[in-house]
Amino acid sequence: MNSYDLQERLVELVSQLGISVRRADLGGAGGSLVRLRGEHVLFFDTSADPDDQLQRLAPDLARLPGLENIYIIPELRELLEEHM
């Protein structure tokens, strides 16, 4: 599975957790999971390489509560477990 496909699966996953997703040019930083007005928001950096985006976001996402109760495709689960 390529990085673009993993990214889309990641968007599906965080949506199941009630996290909104925004895509913005962040200067190549990769993105981040932040809290805005008490809500989690996942930012994807549109100027970053998809592999860099995934590696930058995985540690934040691996710590989210409730992941054990959701089906996660093996490739994405492996990525998240590397950062737990």
C-alpha cells in the first residue's frame, strides 16, 4: 500500500474518532495533531512528502485513546505501533 492510500485510511480512522482533518501548506513540517477550542484537529501539510507526513503524524496518533476498539488495517496499525 502506498503512502497516499495510507494517508486516506488515516483520515478515515481519525474521522471515526471524531477528529476533524484540515489540509494546509505548513512549509513542509509534515503536520500535527493539535487541540483547537477543546477539539482535536489533524493538520496535513500539503507541501510535505506523504511519507514525511505519515512519519510526523504517527507518534501523535498512536497515543490516541480508543484505537484498540477500532479496526485498523494491518499496514496502518504497524505504523502506529512503531510509535507507541
